[in-house]
Amino acid sequence: MFQPKLSIITIVYNNVRDIERTIRSVINQTYPAIEYIIVDGLSTDGTLEVIKRYEAHISKLISEKDNGIYEAMNKGLAMATGDYVLFMNSGDELYANDTVAKVFATAADGDIYYGETEMINDEGQSLGRRRHQAPEQFIWRDFKYGMSVSHQAIYIRRSITEPYDLKYQLSSDIDWIVKAAKKAKKIVNVNQYVAKYLVGGMSKKKHRQSLKERFMIMKQHYGLLPTILNHFIIAFNLGWYWLLNRRTND
């Protein structure tokens, strides 16, 4: 039976409202081979006290200052010993208690496993599937239009991962996934919901900076002219999406 070790990494800073929901979604998994790592940015709002209530279920915990989310994620990667890694940051959740078991039951020896994501609001209520539906199959080139698979819904073989590039403050996760996908020989769609994603975050609050970073990442991997063309296509499709929604709501 295919049963690799999975390192699940949670990054958190001052999120006492949501951290318990994330922790419980991880420690209640039926899959036995999970290493759970939490990297706290020296929270002062009670987050750390909540984490310590579950310390018996946490494999590794550090709480110290960092220079941003991707430095914290790199700390988690450096501590991970699993065959695969998954980031499930504070506020996000695994979709169900048997999610990890179902993912690895899909196929053996994938380099990447991925699935669908449900959006949730601050109250944990469902907002439905994310606008970008997970593709039936993908290769690294399929990220040329953006984040076609959410970060919380992708399990990557640790041996093909690299540290996050710290020159990107908001969108380094796209670069990280593309680099891994370039190395992957077998990418498996598990054809089910695997994660719940809390809407918001710094990329939403600093949207302009996030878009600039995404453009630089796309240019790096796909070239300048294709990236400009792809952005025109994205803008055109978003225009039609907005127009159709407006007509539907009128």
C-alpha cells in the first residue's frame, strides 16, 4: 500500500481567530503518516497559547520573528522530513478528515498531486469553488495565465522543491510551484475537493504589488512577449466574465 510521509506546514502570525480551525483539520486526518510543522512569527494575540493546547499533535514548532511569509515558509521547508510537502496556512483547512488518505489512494509515486479548492469566508461559510477551476491535467506551462491550482491544494514531492524566492513578497508561491512542475515527471489530478481556502490575505490587500510580481514571474518562466499577450487574453476574458455577470444580475 502506497503510504508516503507527508509534511504539512502551517505558517501563522497573530491569527488567534482562525488557527484552531486549521490545526484541527490537520490533526483529525485519518492518514497516519503526517508530520505537522507550525512556524509562528512570534504572535502576541493569543495564537501561541492556542497552538500549545495541541502541542502533543505537533511534530515541530518554532515561534520567532521573521521577515515575511516566504521566509517563514522556507523555515518550514527546512524542517520538513516528509516525502511530500503541503502548505496549509492559518485560516485554511483540509477539506475533510479523510482528504490526505484519498489523495494518496489515487495513484502511486506521483511527483505532484492536486485537487479542487472551496472558498470560505471569515465565518467558515462556503463561497463555492474558486473562480479558476483546477485543470483536468497540467504541466508547468499551464500556469502562464495565473494560479491554476491553489497553493493549499497541491502536494509536492519534497525532493523537487526549492526554497521560496524572497525577492517576491506576495507571489512567490506561483514561482515555487512552476519550478517544481518543471521537474515533475508524474502529475496526478485527484479529481476531488482537497482544501478550503480563506478568502483574503496580503495578495488581496496589496493587489497592485501582487500583479507586478506575477508579471515578473511569468516573464521569467515564459518570456516577455508571451507574457504580455497572455495578460491581454486574461484582461479580455475578465471583461467578458464581468459583463456576463452584470447581465445576469440586472
